[in-house]
Amino acid sequence: MSTLANKISANLYLQKGREQAVERRHPWVFSGAISRQDGEPQDGDLVDVLNRNMEFLARGHYHDGSIMVRILTYEQEDIDVDFWVSRLGNAYDTRKALFLGDTDSYRLVHGEGDGLPGLIVDVYNGVAVVQAHTIGMHRCLDDIAQALQKVMGDELKAVYNKSRQTLPGKYASDFADGYLFGESETPHRITENGNAFLVDWVKGQKTGFFLDQRENRQLLARYAPGKSVLNTFSYSGGFSVYALDAGASSVVSLDASGRAIALADENVALNEHSERHHSVAEDTMAYFKLQDTSYDIVVLDPPAFAKSMSARHRAVQGYKRLNIEGIKKVKPGGLLFTFSCSQVVDRDLFYNTVVAACMEVGRKARVLHQLSQGPDHPVNAFHPEGSYLKGLVLRIDD
């Protein structure tokens, strides 16, 4: 996969004035900024970006689309194993400096947040699960696997490539997921803040577990003792396990997927909390309409309602309807933990949508916390689009 990864196939020249975004270190070059090119790059090729005076600005992966170049470096350096060792080493040192508690799993590479657009690496108790979101990154996976071995040393037991679902369909059809180094059985046991979970990167969603909610699950645990909790879109039961371990009186895990509910039940049992846990395989909105039970804490953590600007309006309406029904299920004086991971729904829009839901229900609401992804999902200061996870904790009164 890395045979052509280090060959520069073309120079792309920017229109006058369009170099400013690159000079400000934004990691994307849009097609509309390019005036001409030397060469005929193919998707995934390495290209150099130059200003109209033919001065070098950046080097990155090419793709014939709206985002034409994803920048890897602002230096004329080789994109070889040494490059990956340097970049992954920096990411690894950053994670080791975080205060993650009794935790053996974390995001090692968060795309643009670590200067590596198109690459995700999650580490689950010694197993690195990599996802390439671009053809260029996919071509580099052999070098990346080698670099991970050098950077992580004995901590690394295996590297699993799970990129087929994140790559362009026609290209992805020629490749299969699988191990690039070592092997590990699944499900695989991990520890997060002292809680145990089973992760299956082969059959599970994304890379197997939603690491970005770690700190938000821990916040929920602070409020959970003695409380009744409804965890909607529960997937593997992360919020449920934290609430139960903190002493919640009862927890309901709700998810439309029977497989997800089975996994949540396994994780609850793994932590020996089954007696206070009830799981339901049902669509969340259908459950809200059929049940009149109210809870001390309601968690709304749906999948992304929109992945493009064209779907944003419909997504906002979906978030509003969901929050209206969720607010109705919160007992007076209770809490609503509500989230959006839709990148095209920004923080202000999500906030205003939740406020509109509160107004429609006619209940008093106070924002106690504004939440985001964990520190192992850093946001590039020059790429605010990387702040994708938005969350609010509201106290709901009559």
C-alpha cells in the first residue's frame, strides 16, 4: 500500500490571495482555490501546493473533490516511515501526558487534530485500530503500522485495519479489513476509569467503542447515585455502566439494535450490576411515545443526524423533536444529558435547538455544563471544524 505513497505526482498552484488559508495552517485546500496544476494526479497521490509565484507552501494527499488537498506537512520533507514515527511519536507523547485515570484505551490519532487529516487510530488495551478516511492515508498504512511498532514498543500487541467502511466505495471494494501486525481475539476487554468493557472492532460500530464520551460518562457518574437513569441510543452501554457503578438506583438502556442491547447487557454483567439494569431493543422515539415513565436523568446520545450541509435543516428538526420528547421524560429537578455529533450542526445551532425544544415543552431549564469530546480527541486551533461533539447538561424544572 505504500509503494507510491512518497512520490510527488503534481504541483498545484493557488489563485492570488488564496494562499492565506494555507499560511494560517488550515489543513484543507479547496478546489476553488486552485488556478492550475502541473501533472495529472490521481486520488490518493502526494502533491505539492504552491502560490502563484511558484513558492512551496505545503504537501499533502490529493483527491478530486471539494476538498482537493489534505495537508500533511508545511515542509518539503519525505512522507516515509521516519515521518510517521515523528508524527505518531508526538501524538503518543501527548496522550501519555493526559490524566486519563485507570484507563488503558484512548484515541492516539484524531485526524486534523494531530496534523494527520484522514487518519484515525484508537488504542484498545494494546491493540491499535486504524481507519483511513482517504485513499492517500490508506496507501500509507504499511508505513503507519511499522511506525506504530517503533513508537509504542511492547505496549503494542496488534494493529487492525478497519478502513473499508470509511473509504470511497469503488476504491474500498478492492480491499478487506484485517490485521497489519499481530492478532487479537475479539471481543477484547478494556478498562476505562476502572469500568470494564468488551470491544469488538471487527463487528462493532466505528472502531468498536465511543472513546470520545469518556469524560462525559464520568460526569454523569457524579450525578447518578440514587437516581433513575434512561440511556437512549445506548450502544454498548457506556453511560449505563458508569451510572450503575456510581450507585444509580436503576438504569434502562435503550437502543434500536438488538446486537447493541446484547453488548450493553454483557458489559453491565461484566461489571456485576445486572440486578439494577433493564434493557430495551426499541426505537427511541417510539419508546418515548409508548411509555409514560419519567426519570431523574435522561441521556440523549444519537448518531449523527446530518453528515452534509444539505441535510442540516432536517437534522435540526430531528434534534428538536428528540429533545422535546426527552425533556418530557425528565422528572422535575432532574437532568438531561443531550448530545450532537453532527459536524455540520455547530455548537450555537445545537444550543439554540435545545432551547427551542425547552420552550415548546414549556418547562424551565438551566444549563449546568457545556460538553465536548475528550482531550485525546484534540481540535487543531486552525481547524475549528474538528470540534464535532457538542453536549449540554440541563436541569429541568416545571
